[in-house]
Amino acid sequence: MPDGFRRLLKGALVSIFLFSPPCIGEEKIQQFSSLIEIHTDGALTITEKITVVAEGQKIRRGIYRDFPTRYQDRSGKTKTVGFQLRDVKRDGKSEPFRLENLNNGVRVYIGRKDHFLAPGQYSYELIYQTDRQLGFFEDHDELYWNVTGNDWDFTIDQAVATVQLPVGIAAQNAEFTAYTGIKGETNRDYRLDTLTDGHARFETTRPLSPGSGFTIVVGWPKGFVAEPATHQRLSYFLEDNLALVVGFSGFFLVVLYFMYAWNRVGRDPARGTIFPRFEPPKDLSPGAVRYIMRMGFDSRVFSTALISMAVKGRIRIEETDTKKTIIHRNADEGGTPLSFGEQIIFKKLLTNQESFELDKSHHKKIRSTRDAFKMRLEGEYHRHFFFKNRQWLIPGILISILTIIGVAMTSSNLQSTLGLGIPVLVMFVFLFVARSIWQQGRRFHAIIFGVIAIVSGLSNITFAFFSNNLINVLILLMLIGVNFLFYALMKAPSSAGQKIIDEIEGFKKYLVTAEKNRLNTLGSIDQQLLLFEKYLPYALALDVDQEWSEKFSDALDEATTRSDNHYRPSWYHGRSWNTRNPVGFAKSLSSSLSSTLVSSGSAPGSSVKALMMRK
């Protein structure tokens, strides 16, 4: 071979040797051996030796080991076990480590952040103690122990578990079995040797693939290990169900507080005798009647006030075919005087102008009018006729929040609990909005919001059931529910307010139970219609407009079909009046006007805020 070619070949071989990447071996666990000592008090001492092959891929600074301390046993009960790390070594020498809490246990990181391991073989040793790992049954006691765990990303060439039985038990008097494979599998790839000194040795006969584990089961006669005493079992129960204890304790504390607060300020005074009254309480407008009866303001208080103003002859309401709603000022300023609250609406909307359209472009003025009207009602009737007692809700809400935080912090799965709590809260918000817009007559929108709430709630409760968080969600639902309940119950009328409420109830009774035949004898059709219109705003305010309208069905039918002059309310013009169904006029107008006031009183794009504007 020529010298030049020989030198060229030699140079090529050297280059290949120097610049080719090194052959990277497989990172794995060569052997995982565990010595499990069972003590007569039920505690375990575990010595694990883990021999690994590191190549700088996943094993760079060291290894970590996860120890579940909260899990469900084979009977489905949640258990919280002890864990105390005694010693950590690498290749027979002490090795730095740190502990990190997990949702269901502890992770031990072994190694230093600033020190990288050279490729090679390393042997790690961990010594720790744990308790509450034994099962106590009627005819035997048992250890069910996952030797390796199922979280390793490496192949385990061989796993060995040596069990030292409690003092006094011969190996031949115990029962042994084991399982290999991924979680749920029951492969039997192992060999068992029982020794004369009370030891038993389990050894796998095939490598364990990543994600596979090695579980042993050892049973022995009763009487060799002390069972927990009654007080210990109670202590264990409280420890295992700490979130449950915190949740229900907090819930009962909230209920006790609210019961105290309700008994102190929320009880209604004794009611008087209710008998039909043929007129509403003196000097109370329809809006004021609804405000007092509900002990709060809603959109129908506003719409009822507008209809009352129209019936009194001060304004006309027009609903066009293009779905516009316009309030017109009557040229004749006479008629029945307006209440103080109605005067505010009149001045706010129609000062220096003949008409005003209820449209989003005027949302600031509409909202300002609504707020001024609400403040006037509050000034006249709140604290004189009733108390909302909102300040008494604050301690209960704070206790509820602290309880929810306590449940989340003591839960076995904090992230899952918080992740479920937020959707459940959203569900209640949607139900609250659905209820609000249903009362406004916007039934289609209410159904949509209700369906969203129900679907969201059922899906989250189903997820909670399968993720073992059903109790936490139940506690959350109970806390939210009791707060909403006492939000309503804490309102209470004063003594003067109860007398007025009794009078209003008497007038409502008249509106509902007035005999149709008797009304027909009051006079001419026109006189009957005048009575119908006069008290129609009150019927709307008390949600008995349908009952009141049906009392005049004959008069309305006759008036709308007579040939000389087809009847329709002089103060209204629009799509809500239907000559073929005059009885449904009141409900149609009230629903339409309430919805228009809510939507037009909010800025464009603020639909959700508009839906909740009633509060």
C-alpha cells in the first residue's frame, strides 16, 4: 500500500475516533432493593437501596423519590400516613437532599444543584419510617406495600423486597403474594424465598418497564401487632377527613351565626288580620307598594312607576313596530297628582322636551333617573318601614370565605378543589341572573342562563364525583346556599312597616279575589274599564296583573269589539295591545317595558351588567 494512501487512511480513522459522538448507554435502575421491618406497634422502617446507571440525560445531579402520604386504600377510604426520612446516602456516604410537598405526599430530591454527576453507576440509600400502612381485619393483619412505586421513567432490571415479620411470627405461619406490572395489573413475575428467621424475600424474575411497579402482600395471624385504640382511630379519622371536618364545622358555624343574627334583627313582627281592602294604602304609589313588599328595588318598580304615571294621564307610552319605546309628555298637565318618586322620573326624563326614547344611547340619563328614583324610595321607606340588615351578613360571609379557604388548604388535591369551586360559584351567579331576568318577563333569556347554569353545575359535580371531591363541592354549595338564603331572610319590616304590609296584603287579596259578577254590576263598561286601569299599576306591582285582568275579561272583550268605538288604553299605543287578547295586555306591557329599561339603562356592550342592574 503506498505511504501516502496509508497516511490518508490513518488520518481519516483518527478523525472518526476524535469527532464522532460517544456511544450513549441506557439510563436505568439496575437494582431496587428494599428491607421492610414491621414493628409490633404497627410502624414500618424501610431501607431502600437504588442502584442506577446515569448517562447525564435524566439523571444529572441525582435522583428523586416520591412517597405518597395521602391516598385511598383498597376499601376506598382516604388515609393520611406518616413519613419521617432518617438518612440519605450515595455510595455509602451522606448525600445532600431536600423535601418538597406534593398534593398527595412528599418528594425527596437527592443531590446538589451545583454538582453534575459523571456518567457511571451510583448506589443511593434511603432510610425512613412510616405508619398506618397495615390493614387490620377480623381474622388476620396484613401489609399491602408498593415496593418501587409506579412513577419511574426508567427500566428496573431487578427489584428485591425483604420483609422482616413482627417478632414471634414464623415465616411458615404467614401468607405471601406479589404483583408486577403497571397500575391495575396483577402479573406474577416474581420468586419467593421464606427464611427461618422470620424473613421473606421477594425477587422479580423479569425487568420492570417504565411505569411498572412491584407490589407485595403479606398476611399473618392476629395478636402480634397492636391495633389502634379507639381514641387513635378517632384521631386518624379527623386527620384523614380534615377538609370534611373543617368544611362542616365552618358550615354549622355560619348557620349558627346567621340564626343568631336572624333571631336578633331578621324576625318579622307579628302579622295582623288580613282582610280584603278595596283601596291601596293612602299615599302609596304602585312603585312604593312594590318597593315595600319586596323590601328592595328592582326593574319592575321602575316600569310600574312609568305605567302609573301613564294611567294618571301625565305621560303616554308608545312601542313602535321597530321595537322602539318612547315616553311622550301629555299636553294636558292635569290628572291625578304624581307621587314624589314619580315626579323625579317626570322631571329627569321630560324636562324641556316633549318625548324621550328609552334607548342605549341615553343610558346615562336612564341610569341617573333610575338611581334618583331609587334614592327617593329609600329615603321615604327604607329604615322607616323595613331594614335590609346587610351589615349583619358580613360576618357570615367572612366565615364562609375562611371555611372555603380552609377546605381548599386541607384538601388532598388543592388545585382540583379550587378548580371546581370557581365553576360552582359561576353556576350560582348564572342562576341568580336567570332568576332576575325571569322576573322581568324575559323568559327565553332566563331559560338560556338557567340551562348554562344547570349544565355547568352537573358537569362539575360529575367531575367532582369521579375526582373524589364531591364532599368539597357539596360543602361549597351548602355555604353559598345558606348565604343566599339569609340574604333574603335578613330583611325585616319594622312595626310600622308590618302594618302597611298587612294593608297591602289586604288590597292584594281584593285584587285577586274580587268577584267578577260584582265588578260587572258596578256600572257601565266605561266605568268598569276606568276601575280596571286605575288599579292595574298596583296589580302589576303585586304580580297579580293576570288575576286582575281576568276579572274584567267580559268588559274588555265587549269594549274591544263594539262597533262605535274600539277600546284601547288612551295612555298607550303599540304592539303590546292586542284586541284579540286584551287580558294579556298588562303582562305583555310590563315585561316589555321592564326589559327595555334594563337594556337601555346600560352602556352598549354591557349586557351582563344590564341583566344584573335590577339590584
